[in-house]
Amino acid sequence: ESRCYRFDITLRGRRANYFENDLT
């Protein structure tokens, strides 16, 4: 899960915030 999460952030740093909120 961590890999996909990091990969997504690298591809779209903007969505990183959204993903972080979902994970938290």
C-alpha cells in the first residue's frame, strides 16, 4: 500500500494531500 501511495504522490503531488487525508 505504501508503494502505491508514494507512486501516486510522485505522479500527482497535488492529489498527495487528498490521499494523505484519506489515509489519516
